[in-house]
Amino acid sequence: MLMQLDGYATGRMDELETLTLTSAIDLTDEQKLALAGWATTVQRGTMVSPLPRYEELFDSLVARKFEGYDNQTWRDVQALVNLAWLGPEVRRTSALAVEMIIQERNFHEEQIHALIALHHEIMEDVVPTLLEYEASGMFEISVTPYHHPILPLLIDSDVAHESMPDVELPYPAYCAPEHARRHVCRALDDWQHRSGHRPKGMWSAEGSLSTASLAMLAEHGVVWTATDEDVLQKSLGELWHPAEKYFPHEVETSFGPITVLFRDHGLSDAIGFEYARWDANVAADDFVRRLHERRLMIISQFGEEALASAVVPIILDGENCWEFYDGNGEEFLNALMQRCSNPALFTSLTCSEAADSPGKRRLHHFTAGSWINGTFDIWIGSPLKNLAWSLLRDAKLALEGAGKTPEEVATAMETVEASDWFWWYDDRHMATHKSNFDSIFRGHLSTMFEACGISPPVDLSRPLQEVVMTSDPIRVPVIFGTAAMHRARALVRDVSIENHEDWQRITIRLERRPSELEEIIIQIAGQDGFERACLIVSDELLWRSPHHDEGFEWLAENMVALYLHTHHMWTLKIMEERPNEGRATAIVNLSAR
């Protein structure tokens, strides 16, 4: 993030900013499609609906139907997508934001340019604000290894077997401990350059830690780090008790001790994935209620004296959840902070203060893992992700074989060692711009192989998914609402398509069968203009098709198969009726290969 802020400050522009600052009259058809793509990668309920003109245009932007869009309409799109990303305080205090929100539509280019300037003013204030609040003691800054790599896998990708013993991993392994060390040092040095001091803590990307990475952090003066309670549970084995996560644990490394904090998974995810749909005060009260439950658990297991050294770590992605809250979570955060600032009930600590707890436990065995399920399966272990890691290894060997110095190799490799390339190669993660990550990743690799004068081991002009494609169907995960990263209460897990001569089989895989009060409705549209429909309830399966020879069946307890005449593209509208929650809807496009 800091690198990106530096880039904006020196005049670099992202695609959306370029599209916004292009005069509407000069937008090409391709640029209009790209602008529509960015304008629809926002949360409708919390970001679009408060802007009536945006709500009016949104469906046509999603459908990419621009009939009737004139230059003024495109200017409105340019303005609205940037207005939507302003936080509630700016919307109240900025005269420009207030003016444009009241105006609603018919924006002119001068306003749009001023709006982008406002975005830059906000960005320029981020680091000075962090420095001011850190200096005042209001909070503590930690950093993450520089390009956000999965540090344990960078050191030795075989470490994934500690938490995933039966998973096939890349062979030979990817081993670049010197690169991992460089990511750690660059991050620490960067904040020292900005603030005048080195951070005491480091959040390893995705809470990914191993014995080797802990030693590396300790080697460079890091006092504390953190991960998820699942990692502690795997590390303790039979000694595990849920209350153990409420105590800092010290791990002895070859470079001295380092303290590890283990986050309360339930409380952290309640903020990240539950409370956005709740009344703000009810959610804050529920959070306090859960804290009291944890207090009683600690007392029950270890006695009341243990409260003096116990700590409840709340750790979540700072950027992911707030766009799902009304008002960017402002009302909820105010309600939560009011309750947590009551000294009669709670003491709020920085992580460094928590790491100084007198009741630290000693952790004698550490099982490598991350804060997602305590494993690394998001980033490694499938044919596609393993191929990506093998390509990294081959690129590193190519650079070394071409006579590059270790520093030159590490510099060339640091960008492609970032975690997100592998994140988007996991089939559970879907987003509008997912294919861009594959394209950019392959572009980086192609440049490295070309610079070494050798051909890459696979055809990098093709998406890596095509390179590893087998006869097995490609499963497309089904994402409902705010569960972009983690699923909650969904019934449908994923869908897949298989070809056989003139027929196709679409398989809907369920997490479980619906209960008596739940139902799944699936509308299927092909290129013939006819709609099929399937209703799945607890004990019945209903099917409707315009073709008498198209059919359906239960393949297994949790799998429904639809047999259809072949089409190049199918669109599935999947609706789940859930008690007390209403209807959740997801759209899935399936293409025949």
C-alpha cells in the first residue's frame, strides 16, 4: 500500500483514474467497457444505492447495455464510481463532495478532475496521519514482508506438508530463503525510513508462519508476530484447549525468542463477515457479550488470576469488510470503541504491550500454517498453483544460469513472489479482474525467460489454467453477496460442466441438502433463448425444460446433474431461500471448452 501511495504521489495513474480523466467524448468502445467493469466492482447496497443516479444506471452497466448512453451519461459514470469510494467523513466535510452528492447527475469535467484531486489529497494524508497517531501512542504500526509473499513457502515450499501431509507439492521445491530475507528487511527498512524507527512487530502476509520464518523475523529484531488460533491448535495437538489462544506464546529460535499472538477467529470474523448486516449497536453489544463469554472461559480453565496476563487478539483484513457496512462501518466502529474504552470492563493493548505479558506460554513445537484453515492450500497444492510455483523455480534457475548476481535475481523475482498471484489461481476466488492477474504473472515470467535467452518450460502465451487442463471438469465456485473470500451458510458449493458429443452435463455440488425450510432455485439460460429451471428442496427435485429429452438426476447425496443440449455458454442464476435471511442470489457463467 505504501508503495502505491508513493506511486500516486509521483504521478503514476491506475486504469480507473486514466478512464476517469479521459474526456467522455474521447472514450473508445473498449474504454467504455473497461469503465463499466470498474463501475460494477463495488457493493451495490452500501456504495451504489446511496447515489440515486448510480443506482439508476447500475443494471445497464452490469449487463453492458449502453443504448441511450450519451457523453453526459458517461461523465456521470466517471464521477459516480469515484464518489462511491469516498468515506462518510469526506462526504460530510468536503464542499466538493457535498455539492456533487446533492447535484446527483449531469456532472461536468471540471468537477470530475476536482474529484480526482480530492482523492489525491486524501492519499497524501495517509502516511502523515499514521505517523502522527503512532507518535502519540494511539496505535502501533506493524509491517508485512515487502511484496506480501507467503514467507514460509518462499523459504521452502515443502513446508506446506507440515499442515497438509497428503497434498502433492511442486517438485523440486521452491527454495529462496535469501529472497524471503530481502522481503523482511525491505519492509522494516521502509518504515524506519518514513518514521525514524524500526517496527517491533511484523504481520507475515496471510498470517503465514513456520519455524524458519519465525527465526528469520527474530534475526531482524522483530519482537512479535501473529497468526490464527488454528495454527496454535495444530501446534499443540492433544494439549490444545480453546482458552490457550488468549495467551501470548514465546517460540525459541536460533536467533532468540519471538512472541506469537493467536487471533480469536470467531470474534475477528464476526466483524469481518457477520456484523455488516446487523444494527450497529446490537452488533457492538454482541461483541461485548462474546468477550464476557471468553472471560468466563479463561477463569474456568486457568483461574481468575490468569486474567492479568490474558489477551484477546482481534485481527482481520483492514481493507476487506468496511465496504459491506452502511457508512463504511462508521456507526458500528463508534459503538464498538465506546464500549471497549470502558476501563471498568476492558483494557485495550497494542500488540507490543500484549507481547510483554507476564503470563507468556512457551511453545515448544510450531506447525507451519496460515490464518486460513491453518494451512497453505489457498496458495499451493493444486496442479495449477503447483505449476505457478514451478515456473518461479525455473525462472530463478534461468536468471542464476544467465550469470545474474543474487541481488539481481532477487530484484527480478520479488514481484512474482507476491501471494496474490497464487490466491487468484485458487478456484474458490472469483472477481471481475481475476484473469488480469494470470496475464500479468505470465508477462513477468515471459520477460525474465526472454532476458535469459531461453524458452519457458510451458507456453506462456496461454492462460495457465489451459496449460494444466485435464479431462476433469473445472469447478466454478458459487459466491453469494459479501462472501467474496469466505463462505457462510451457503448451500451451493460450486458448479461444473462436462462435454460429451452433442450433450453437456452441468453438475451442481452442494455443501449439504436443504433443510425443510430451505430451497434452491436454479434458472439456466443458453444461447437458444429458452430457460430451464431446477428446484431443489429437502426431499424433492423438480425440473422444467423446453426440450423433453433434457433431464436431471441426483448423482450423489450432495450432487445434482443436469443433462442439456450443447451450448457454448450457459448462465446460471442460483437463488437460495434461507430462513430469517431471505433470498441470496449468485450468477455463474459456464463456458464449454
